[in-house]
Amino acid sequence: MGIDVEYLRPIEAATLARRFFMPREYNWLTSQPVEQWQAAFFRLWTAKESVLKATGEGLAALSHLEIGVAGDRHCSPVLRLDKPLSDQSEEWMLHSFTPSANYVAALATAPSVVGVRYFRLLLNSLQ
């Protein structure tokens, strides 16, 4: 299992995507309305990071990992690999979600995970 959570902070989405994303990912990002680039970038980025964390691969593996998203920013990301990252890399499922306002997250799990539930825990409730 691997997870990545990112705060939706101001970034140069197109510049970073050109550097770190595969051509189809970059094309999908730049086909979105400009005001949605930041959220779309982090949606793809968290998906990539969650898979890399799940497989134990480093960022160098970004060039072999493509996240496909059909349609708009609300569609579920789909994992595509041009070569295996590890012995089990083709067995990962992606779950993209918004854990809180201004955050985006992705969870990479084994296909046997049927559904994902998450709970919001407030820090002041831990006392």
C-alpha cells in the first residue's frame, strides 16, 4: 500500500508537468481549464507518488509510470506502465480522494481491496 497527500498550493503546474509527466499526462493536464491545472496536477502527482511508495521505487521510476485520466478532473485515475516497476507493480489499484478542503490524496492498494473508507479525526478529539 502507498499513499500520498498534497496541499493544493500555488505551483507552476505546466512547467512541473512538462518536467515530470509523460506526454499523455501533460496533454491531459493542459487540456483542462487553466484554473483547474493546479488541482489536476496534484491529482496526477499524488497518484504517481502513491504507486511509487507502494512499490518502493524512487522518483527515477516516474519515466516508466503513466497515470491515465479519461475526461475531466473528476474521473478516476488509471495506472499504465510501460515496463514493470517491481514484481507486483501491475497489481495496484488507485483510489483518488479529497481528505479535506484544499487537499488531494491518492491511495495505491492491492486489487483485493474492494473499497476504501476513511474517517476524519480532529486533533482536539484525541485528548
